[in-house]
Amino acid sequence: MQNEKSNSAVAGAQSGNFIRNIVEQDVSNNKNDGQVHTRFPPEPNGYLHIGHAKSICLNFGLASDFSGLCNLRFDDTNPSKEDVEYVDSIQSNVKWLGFDWEDRLYYASDYFEKLYDYAVRLIKKGKAYVCSLSVDEIKKYRGSRTEPGQNSPYRDRSVEENLDLFERMRTGVFEDGDHVLRAKIDMASPNLNMRDPAIYRIKKDNHHRTGNKWCIYPMYDFTHCLSDSIEGITHSICTLEFEDHRPLYDWVLDELETPCHPQQIEFARLNISYTVLSKRKLLKLVEEGHVNGWDDPRMPTISGMRRRGFSASSIRNFCDRIGVGKREGTVDLALLEFSVREDLNNTSPRVMAVLKPVKVVIDNYPEGRSEELEGPYHPEDASMGFRKLPFSKTLYIEQDDFMEDPPKKFFRLSPGREVRLRYAYFITCTDVIKDESGNITEIHCTYDPATRGGDAPDGRKVKATMHWVSAEHAIKAEVRLYDRLFSELNPESSNDGDYTACLNPDSLKVLTDCYLEPSLAGAKPESRYQFERLGYFCVDSRDSKDDTPVFNRTVTLRDSWAKITKQKVLRQEQNVQKKKKKQDTISFK
Ligand code: ATP
Ligand code: MG
């Protein structure tokens, strides 16, 4: 119950899916005394990405919905790839997403002693042996999908010899690769995972928690099921690639006397268009300098998305929207953007910022005067209040909002044309000043004092409303615009898998000459705004300084590149729902 409370941010957020149905049935049949206990088991070998968010929402969400518990467990059995930096970032990401493991933070490495004892028990039962074939030989003996494997010549070592060798593997007598401990199952099994899989290997590496205490490390398949059982997990949820490992998961637990036998259930991992989701592949982008670190706002990592301005609730909503099924597919990046837009539309204050400025001089506005106008922070939410907007003789508008020689359908500012400045006045362009190379340096206008606030008392209309800032009051800022990281829909299947060959060269644009309305002075890191007409932006948590603020564009106001309309996204969602229904029926056969 405690858990239900702490995870209430997401309680009820999970819509129906086949895993939820299984859990629901188990609870109603009083299986596991009606208890639900899940876990999220990341390997600390990189930062979490949006795919992990799907698993986090599923595991913590199920626990919360069924008044159960969810553990955070680091699956840290490969010392050479793991690091405390990753352990820390993972904890911070899970918390930020709104979930709480309370006092149930575990490490597989905490169980090394127990796991060693379990391995000894398997040896004593004649169900495990020390094999001294080389890695290549083991591969050769393993056979293939079409051919059975062959028994290792070491398969029939006596229990005593195995116990002695395993003990000496532990004490560091041997070198990496000299021996492995293997489960004795069936070299002719049609399932390759059952052909005497290795369960322990020698690895003389320093572990980030156990230091040099161990030089043998248990393999994933041996560690995972036993860790689940030690923690009393009821439903061990993992991605589809582990489906073929389930017989091994069950074999280990059946052979050993363990506290309980959790049920492994597999679901389809999340793939998203125009990106890669794998820590190993993301690490390569970081190491080769294609991005500026794991939290680069272009990265699909939770840290990157957070820094870019995604809210935790928009990520949770996205995860709920895509659902949980049994069939692999790729979700359109546009759906993720739709989720963040929907959330930020409700929660972000509106402000004005000019990203590519051009000067406007109001000729009939008195020199040296300024006045304060007012605009609401949100057009539909009065509780957000108002901000003051200083107006003066010299303003900035967007270069794109002016054309000297406009085509027919251009309704914004042009010579002789009257437009509205948001919450301010109607202005009319009277003149344009250029430098020697023909670039516009100043646009001259007149204003109509009677239109203060943005409406003409005589009822005359204008066809455009533009954003602006007062030049003398504006805050100068740097603004970073992001586009998708890859230019191919599926980077992994392009260029023979060399996904770095299709990185989008325009994924980052830095604008250093931007002007913000003064209400943004002192905006806190990570605070989010809608810059009117331009998109949703957030204060960069790493590089922004009080005197030189840096803003990241989270997302544009509309989907500018895929031209996916709200209807299209909704249709896509309906398709996901339909598919989910189909999958549920399949999985219950
Ligand atoms: P990666 O390839 O990114 O390293 P992984 O599966 O090796 O992924 P783990 O740290 O082992 O990463 O994952 C922790 C949990 O998150 C696992 O239960 C895993 O199944 C799940 N997970 C990982 N990637 C995805 C994904 N793309 N979609 C859904 N769940 C995922
Ligand atoms: Mg992994």
C-alpha cells in the first residue's frame, strides 16, 4: 500500500495489455498469495533510454496498480563495462520519471556469495561441470540450429574434480578463458541456449562494487532467475529476445531449491524511427564525439530528453499510448513529439522571443519613452497570471516576418502593410534601410496609439499578429534548435548497419543572437516555456548562465518535417490499439 501511494503519479495510467491481464488473473486466482512483485533490472553499462522508460513504466506501473512492489536491481555481472556513473544516472532517471523503489535497491553483485553456493549445489547434483575447452572450441561443439551439438570432453568430470576446479577458479589460480562452469543440460536440445550454457566465467577485472574480491562472474541467465527468486519476484518481465532463454530460466530454478519460481513474461521492445535504442550503440555516439555526452538533448536517453525539455509525464503518457504487445514494430518519432506537445501545451507559460532578429524603429514613438503592456502567461489558464511587456521605440522582430517584396499569400510585415504586434499596437511599415551589401538593417514603421493592447477601436482588421521584443529591454540569449539525430528512418538497417553514416548533419543549430522578453530574467534551469509561434523551449541545465542564458528547443509547435497531423497520430494510436487486441488474443491461445 505504501508503494501505491509513492507511485501515485502513475497509478491508473496503465491501460490494458496482455501482461496486465496475466497479472490480473494471477491475483484473482490468489497465485503468489495474490501478491505482485516486479523489478526493473538495468545493467549499469550506459544511460537509460526511452526503451527503458517503457519497461520502467510497465514494471512500476503494474506494481502500483495491483498494490504491489517493484524493486530496482542493478544487473552488474560484467565488471569491464559497468560504472558508478551509470548506477547514479539510472537511479536519478527512475526517480525523475516519478517512480520509487523505496528501500528496495539491489545489486546482483550482492548475491555473488549466494550464487556461488547455488553453483556448487548444481555441481554436487551432477548438473554442472567445469569445461576447459577454449571459447572457439565451445562454439564449434555447440552445433547450429540445424545440427545438434557434441558433448564436451570434460562433461563427465567427477563431482570432486569439478568442485576442486571451481574452487580454484574462484581463488584466482587460472587465467581468463582457461575454464568455464557449464550447466549440464542437453547438447542435442533444439534450443541452443540449453546446450550446456556457460554459467560462470573467469574475468580478472575490478568490479565497481566488489573490487577485486571476485575473479569469476556468473552469467546473465544464471544470475537473473536466481536474483528474481531471492527477491521474491512474482512476474519477471523482459523483452522478447529472452523468450528462448525462458527454458533455461525455468531449468535453473527447477534444479535448485530456491525461495520461489517467478514467471518470466516477454514483451516487444520499443523501437523508434530515426534513432537507435541500445546502450552499446549510444555509447559509440558518445565515445566517437558524434554527440556531446549521454545527456546531449538529441540523444534518446532519459537524461538527454530531460535536458531537452521533455516532462516526465509526457514520457509516461507516451509509454502508455504505445502499449505493450508481443510483436516488434517501430513507433513513429512523431508520436513521441505529439505526447510532449500535448503536455507542454497545457503546462508551459507563453512568452515572446525573437530568434533571428531584425530591428524595427517606430518613427512616431517618442524618443526615450517606454511603457509597460501586459500579456497572459496562458491563453486558457488565467491562474498562470500575467507578465509585463515593455514597449519602446526600437524593437526586434523575426527576419522571416518581413518581406520587402512579398508574394501574394504573405500577410506579415511588408512596405505599406499594417500588422499587429502581439499585446501591443498596430504598426505599418514605411521604409527599409539596407547596408552596402543589400542586407536589411532597419525597418521603419509608424504605430497607431489608439490600438494599444492590440485592437483597433474603429474595428479595422489586420491579417497577421507577430511576436516582438523591445530592443533595450530584451535579454540576449543563445538558442539551440534540434532536429532528429539520424536522417534514415531505420538507421540500423541502412549502410550495412553503420548507423553513424546516416547521422543528420543538421541535427543541431546554434543561434547566438536571440532576444527574449525580460520576464525570462532569472529563469531557472529546466524551466519550460512556449516561445509564441516558435515552439517549446527549456533552459539548458548545463550551459545556461544568468548573464548568457541558453535555451533548448524541445519541439516545434507543429510537426514541421513529417507533416503528421493530430488526426494522423490518433489514427496511428487506433491502429496500435487494434494490433494490441489482436496480440492479446494470440497470446491467450
Ligand atoms: P540495451 O541494448 O539498450 O543495453 P538491454 O536490454 O541490454 O538494452 P538492460 O539494462 O539489460 O538493457 O535493460 C533493463 C530492462 O529494460 C530489461 O528488462 C530490458 O528488457 C528493458 N529494455 C531495454 N531496452 C528496451 C526497449 N527498447 N524497449 C523496452 N524495454 C527495454
Ligand atoms: Mg544489456
